[in-house]
Amino acid sequence: MTVTTSRQRGEYAKTAARRQEILSAAVEVFSTSGFTSGSLRDVAERVGLSQAGVLHHFPSKTHLLEAVLAWRDEESRLRMDSDHIEGLELLRALVDLVAYNQSTPELVELYATLSAEATSPDHPVHDYFVQRYATMVPWLQRSFELAAAGGQLRPDVDCGSAARQLVALMDGLQVQWLLDRTSVDMAVEVRRYIRSLLTVDL
Amino acid sequence: MTVTTSRQRGEYAKTAARRQEILSAAVEVFSTSGFTSGSLRDVAERVGLSQAGVLHHFPSKTHLLEAVLAWRDEESRLRMDSDHIEGLELLRALVDLVAYNQSTPELVELYATLSAEATSPDHPVHDYFVQRYATMVPWLQRSFELAAAGGQLRPDVDCGSAARQLVALMDGLQVQWLLDRTSVDMAVEVRRYIRSLLTVDL
DNA sequence: GTCTATATACTGATAGAC
DNA sequence: GTCTATCAGTATATAGAC
């Protein structure tokens, strides 16, 4: 907790709320049009500001995108409680997160669109996505290894490969789900894949 | 075979060659920048034409993209010989195609970028990708069903789910591979996944 | 904190000369 | 078949008034 004067409380809260409005609008715009094609004017319209008004809160378009990614990562981290669980429990939480994501199609679309866009080395958030996968794959691999140590994993499973495939499966399912949400249930497929690797129920 | 005069042969060949040059340049541009952000001027520069010159051969930017997709689909179809094989043989050919794709990173990037972009319902090639997956999944499903009928598939495998997961896996691996080609071998992972479903070697 | 106005640049497509 | 010139639209970012 930090001490705040009443004047600070009032003004900062208003600014913070404004920033959050802009972030939400940016999600809508960038998820539909991608980052490069999405425009600040479009973001500004949705929050009832001018384009210059948006740039007062975020100094550039790229800064805005980075703020969106940081905000969403924090949300997912809190939702999964990923700092306190591991092994099978974490895999279960992952399936729950995928199920939850199905209620936020805009955010799913944002990451699907951005991760593809950002494969180009000069994309503004290329490094973010390189880092993201370089962290995520070993992190899941560790959970598979813990499961293996507990005798819960089929003996012929390669943990590194399983982790990489699981991430790929989740990414790929997003595209199919976005194209036709009635025919795909991402959580069901992810759960089925993980179960096929285990000797116990998930 | 069709009959051609010498005059036709000469002029048509030149035009066809030019069209092919433009298609190749378009692959480079659209794969790097996506369709919406990629520009006709950029395509034109790469083939030494003006932007208007490009539009003489393809009446609009969207027509150009559609020609690129049709050309690449035909190439893949011929390479896989997919009209004449099925079952395990087709799954083997699919792994070979994935291995071959690793020699054409630009085309991989094109499809990864486009399939994400095109999830938006108003994207110019949205319908193309909807159709693509609606065809591809049942087509792979049939190969799994043939394998099952031949006793080559593990009895607990759901063919529809396996087909969907296989397509998702291939798509998702592309993103990881594009971000870091040294750490991912798409063909190895796809082969490993398919083998995990079979009772026989692939 | 928000605005208007502006600088600068790029876009797809068309008209018409050659 | 290819060009130049141009139209009408879009973009990010900045300067400065209020």
C-alpha cells in the first residue's frame, strides 16, 4: 500500500481508468485488424478521444501494444495461479485457462494475429514472442517431467517434444476455432491431447 | 494439348512468365507484411515494374492474392500426389510435404500470416480459409479411418479429433519454427505425433 | 488532459499517353 | 504491355492553444 492524498487519488484514478479504457479499445482494434493495419484513430474513436488524446496516455502505437500484452499476460498469470502450482495440477489449470479463453474471442484473435505477424524479425514485438515461446515451452516441459517422475506419464513420451506440441496444438486450434467456433472446442481437444500422454486421469 | 501459333507462343509465354514473376514477388511481400499491410508498390519494385504495370496483369490486389493461393495449392497437390494415395501412405506424404515446406520459409510465413489475418469475417480471403479447413480436416479424418479399418490405428483414437489436432499441430509448429528455425523441426514433430497414434511404424 | 491543425508519408486504383 | 500523373483516402506523430 502507498499513501495518497485526496487530490492524487482523484486524478490518478481517473487517468488509470482512462488508460484501461484505451487498452480495452486497443484489444478490439488490434485483434480485428492486426497491429500494423489497426489504427490509433480507430482506438481513439472507441473511447471518445482524438488520436492525439490517445497519444497523451501512450507515447506511441508500439508502446500501446506493449501495454496491452503486459496487461493480458498478468491477467492470465493471476488466473492460472501459475506461481504456486506445477506438474499435473498446472496442466489442469492450463485446460481451464483454454476454456476461459473461449469466452474472450477478441483476446484469442489478438494473440493469433500478432504471433503470426511478429514472426517477421523487424516487427515491433518480435522479441516479445521469441521470449514468450522460449519461456513457455521449457515451463510446460518441466510439468511433464514432474508427471514422469510421479509415474503419471506414459514411458515413451518425450517431455520436450510434448511441451512443444502442446503449445503448437493450442495455437493451431485457435485459428480453426476463430474460423468456425461451432465446430471446435479448444479445451476438449487440449484435454484429450494431454490425457493421451498420461497413465492417470487428468 | 492445345494448338498455338508461333506468334501466340511467343507473346503468351512472355506474359505467363511475367505473371509468374509477379506471383513470386507477391509471395515475398505478403509473407513478410501480410496481405493488408503488404503493398502493390513493393511487389512492383521487386519485378522492375510500376504499380500500374502490376495491375495490368492482376486487376486488383485481392485478385493477386487469390492467384498466389491457387498457385501454391496446385503445387502442394502435385507434390503430394494427393489424388492417388490415401490412408497411411497419405500421412507419410504429408510428413514429406512438411519436410519440403521447411525449404520454403516464405510460403510457410505467407500461410501462417494469412490464416490468422483471415479469421476476421470481412477479410478478402476469409472464405478461402474457411473452405480450406472444412476440406482438409475431413480429408485427413478419412485417412485415419482407413488406417483404423486396417488395424493400424490405436483403438482409443478418435479419427475426427486426430485429424483436427494434426492440422492444428502443423499450423502451430509453423509459428514456433518461423520464430526460431534452429530449435524446431516441424517434420520430426508431425511424424512423432502421427506415430503416437499408430500400432505400426510409419 | 484534451483539442485542432499540420507535417510527412504511404495506400489502391484509374485515366490516358505511347 | 508499360508508363506517368493523379485522385482520394489512409496513416503516425508533433506543435501549440486552451
